[in-house]
Amino acid sequence: MAGGLLMGHLAFWPQSWQVALGGSILTFLVIAAVVLLTRLGRLRRRWALEGKRPRLRDWAALFEGLPRALREDHELHMRVFRCLGLATLFFGAYYLTWRYTRSINWDALWFSIPLLLAETYSFVGAALFVFTLWRQSWREPPPPPENATVDVFITCYNEPPEVVRRTAEAAIKIRYPHKTYILDDGRREAIRRIAEELGCGYITRVDNRHAKAGNINNALEVTNGEFILVLDADMIPEPDILDRTLGYFRDEKVAFVQTPQRFYNVPPGDPFDANAPLFYGPILRGKDAWNAAFFCGTNAVLRREALIRMGLFYYVEDMERALKKALTDAWAAVERAQRLMERNRGVVELARVRERFERARAAIRKARRALKEGETLSKVISLTGEAVPHLDSLRQSLQRVRKDLLAMAADLKAVAQSGEEPGTSEARRRLEELAPATERCEQAVRAVQEAAEEVRRTVNIEVTPTATISLTEDLATSVRLHRLGWKSVYHDQVLARGLAPEDLGSTLKQRLRWAQGTLQVFLQERALIKRGLTLAQRMHYFTTLYG
């Protein structure tokens, strides 16, 4: 009777409520069945190995330790999560179908459309989250290789010397044989003294170009370890950090091993969630299962060979693209400058600059032909560099013409202001002709000068093992390594702890830099459309951008 009353009462509920209640009950039953069937399968396998014929009381083992199993059993976790994920996506799709077809308020579109778009955005985010966590990697590290050479890089800029000292002292105590270097972009005498006192290497440079990425690239040029452990200035490593990570490099395609970031100054209930347990847990394990884990800038070991190969590959790619653009722009600049000067025919004598135009055009044409015909990069760079003196010579000739025009204009202006006829009228007429001619000459000088500077910059592009195109050089480096077919590993064990931002302003500044850097990577690197990444890797990188 109670069941009948309940069903009768439910009949008056809206259809959406009925679906929600029925779906919740169904989801609970499915999850319960999955949990029990998983444990039943294990029990039966155990009984089979023991040759045991179960009695009635033995079946109680199905429920023994169930709460603990739900917390610690990874396989059970995944099966329960997948059931919940599928249920979420099914009912979310049902809800959105209802929203799009039956619930839009046409009388208040200014509110209903943004709300609908927000709900759609949330659903897509949930779908990507389910995809990310669908598979999880759980790794046990292989034993480390013998006799591997390792450099430990401690990157610093303006951190307090006592913070750098603590990190350096901990780095020296790492058990696996290594060399420790302090990479000081602040060029501070106090840091140099700390390095000398502790017996660390001290590496600095004349400028801070490309910030942290440039600091690491500079250190790579003067060190030679096969592997590099990168630590921020405040990240204190555990003594076994290399023992727990180097073993993964037995696979020669592994480019880097990332470990979690944890902070020892985070209070309980941290409102900023600095430790990011969701990201440095299920999310990175999920990405790792698809070979899409990120290099996060610190607490990571990288293979030098992978960085150098990546730097050379992108040097060639960037150089070819830059040469093509520089030569195209230089050709267009010379053509524009000549058109501007031809319009001055009759005002100035152009014979002395026409030869310069032809020489510059011939040099650019020669370099463009070599690039198009696939000549070696060194030859194309050499030919492009040969165009620079011709562009400079053309610019100097145009500047002399401009100087002559200005001198003529000054003389004519003096005559026009004298008020003496008949020369005054003719001087004014000639002065009116010279004004646009002088402006055109100035434009020609600027065009050729900019072309020469662009070509000069292009032939001096440097090799950068660590990507420098973004504020988040770690994400950019990950994308580039994955594009080249290198593997990544996420080792889910805390092996270093550091200092987190302690105030709202610093936290917001850090998060804004991460967001800006992520956008830079996807806009400049075009990670979603360039060749090299697998479909799963593209999806994981898109998930990062979307979230």
C-alpha cells in the first residue's frame, strides 16, 4: 500500500524530477553491483587457488573491509568512477536536450541564453574531466641505472639567500652521485659565496633573457650531465629523489619524469589550494596513462639528449619559417621603396640609387631561390646574411638622397621667404613638389632599414633547448617533446617540497601568469593542429586549455 501511495505521489512530479530520481537509484544499483561483482571475482579466484569450496559464512567476506577497499582499492576506484562518469554524461546530455528543446525563456533571452551557454560549458568540462580520469597510471619505479651522470639545477633570481642555501644543502645530500649547480639570474655576491661555501657550481649570465627558460638553456651550454634535475630555489628535495626517478630512463624514449609539487608552508584548509591534489593526483595520472603528462617546471628530471634534439629540430623549423618571412618582407620592402622613389622622378636624380636597388634585389632573389630549392640551412643562412650589406648600402644611398632633398627644401624655403620676385613664386612651387618627395624618401628609408634589421635578427636566431615562446616554458617544452615522439612519465610520489605564495596578490599573479602562458602556448605553438601529437594527447592538451 505504501508503495502504491509513493508511486501515486511520484506521478504528480515533473518528468525531469522523475528521471533524476530514477537515474539516481539506477546509478546506485549499478555501482553496488560493480563493487560486489569485482570483489566476488577476486574471492572466487582466491578460493580457486586455495582449492576451497566456499560455505555460506565465507560469502560474508564480500562485505569485509568494504569501506577501506572503497578508499584504497585503485581498480575498484576506477570502476566506480566510470559508472559515475557515464551516469553523469548520460543525465547531463538528457538535461541539456531538455534545456535546448523545452526550457528556453524566449521572453528573457538576455538571461536564458548566457545561462544555457554556461550550462553547456559546464557539461563539456565534465565530459573532458571524465575522459582525463578514465584511465590512470600507477607506476613502480625501476632501479636507477648505474654510472649515469646527473646535474642538479637550482634556478633562482631574487629569492632570499637563506632559502637558496636550504635547497642547495638538501640537493648536496641527494644520495645518487651528481653535481649541484646554482643558476643565479640575480648575479648576487651572497649567492656566489653560498655556492663556494657548499662546493656547488655557480652559473650566471650577463642578462635575464627568456627568464627561467633562458637560465636553464645557458646552464645546459656549460654542463654535460646526461640527466638534469630541475629545482626551483625553494624546492627542498628528498635524498632519494634520483633513486626513485632515474630508473624510468632505461626506456630510451623517455624525455622527462615529473613528480608532484607540495609545499611545507600551506596551512590546513588552504583557501588557495596551493598543493593542487586533484591536478597532482588523478589528473596527471590520467594524462600519464596517455603519454600526455606535463613538465611542470620543477621537481622533474629531464634527459639532456631530448632537450638538445628538440632545440635543434625547432631551431631548423623556426629558422626556415623566419628566413622565408624575412626574405619575403625584404623583397616587398625593396619593391615598395623603389616605387616610392620612382614617384620622385623629375624631382631628384635616381640613377645613383637604381643600381643599389638591383643589387639588393639580386641578393634577396638568390637567397629565396636557395630556400625554395631545398639547399642546406647553413647555405641559405649565409646567402641571407649576404643580403644585409646590400640592404644597408641601399639605405645609405636613400638617406643621402633624403639629405639632398632636405638641403634643397631649406634653400627654396629661404628664397620663398625673401619675397623677391620672380624667384619667389618658382621657389614656392618647387617647395610644394619637394615636400611629398621628401616624405616618400623617408618612407623608403624606413622600409629598407626595417627589412635589414629583420634579416639580421633572423640569421642570428639561437638554439633554445628549453622552449622560450611562453611564460609557461614548461608546458611549451612538453608540447614540443611530445610532438617529436618522446615519452613522459609522471611519478606520483612527493620527493620535494617548497614554498607557496602566502597572500592573495601573489597567488593571483601566479595563476594569471599560468593562464597567460597556457594561452601563449596554444596560440603560438598551435598544439591542437600541428603534426606529431596523437589524438589522445591533443584531447588532453585541449582539456588543459578548456579548464
